[in-house]
Amino acid sequence: MNRRPRRLGSTGLETVMVMHRKLRTALGLCLILGLAACSEGKTIAPSRQQGDTTPTWGDDQKKETIFGKSGLDLFGGDKKKDQEQGSGIGVNFFLWRASLDTISFMPLSSADPFGGVVITDWYSPPESGNERFKMTILILDRALRADGVRVSVFRQVQNSAGEWTDAAVDPKTATDMENTILTRAREMRTAAQAAK
């Protein structure tokens, strides 16, 4: 049995459009009410008699909640870890700062503190204009550990035609950079602990 889809007449289409408009209006109203309920704006308190100190619904006092005075902490609250990890970044703060300090002589292409990735742009040392270097630094851990940082070094040399071609890099170069970053990170942590 072959059925044709039923067509909506003008009244059926109008009904759907009216229902759609009502639904949009209702959703918009819910959104506005929800945002108003979440706002932290000041509320207008009812007037009080002079000398009345009873708190009312409009007072701007910090109220105790079921989660305690400091609120709900979903990701722990270890102060020592927070200090090392830095506030607002996803990797170890000292490794992050030490990485940026160590390669401060090179131009940055990108730096992602949440993923722990630092990528430099090509850098030519002043003493040798026919070669250039680029680095990628990965911070792999939220703790200051010896295996918490990984450096990749790329090198190119310029041929007689002026084109840049990839060249081999001594593996010791990346290891030396990792050690320099780790040493600087430990110095920064020691200085931070001494400042307390």
C-alpha cells in the first residue's frame, strides 16, 4: 500500500508556526529567569527599623553552605601541589617557567600552558648565519620530575642556492637543553620555598 505524505494545509502550517513561536518564547523566558537566578547582582532588601540586626534575604553576607566555608573543590585542594602546578595552567609551573626562560633568546611560535607545549620559530645564531634551529618542548608531568620534560631540536642549513635543507642534530643537544630546563626549574622551586 502506497501512502502519500499528508500535506499540511494553511491552517495546519499556521498551527505549527504558532506552536513554534510559543515554544521559543517559553525557552527564552526560561533562559532569562535562569540567568537572573544565577546572577550575583545586589538585591534590594526590605527596609529595616533602626537598630535591627536580623539578617534578611537581601543581605550581602557570605553564607555557610553544605560544602563548608571554602565551597566545593572538585579537583582536590593540596596547597603544595597547587603551588607547583601553578594556578591556571595544566602543567608544572616551575618546568613551564624554566622552559620559557631557557629559550627566551628564540622567537616563540606558540606556547600552550594547558597542554604543556612550547614551539619556537626558526632561530639563526649571530655567529653562523647559514644554519638555523627550531625547538619543541613538551612538559609531560604535573610534578617536577627528571622525566617531566622532553625537548626536540631541529636544524637546517642553507645551501649555496639559498635553500634551507634539514640537517642532523647531535642527540646530546636535546639532552643538554632538558638538563638546563630541569636545573633552572629546581632553582626556581628552591627560591620560591626560601621566600616563604
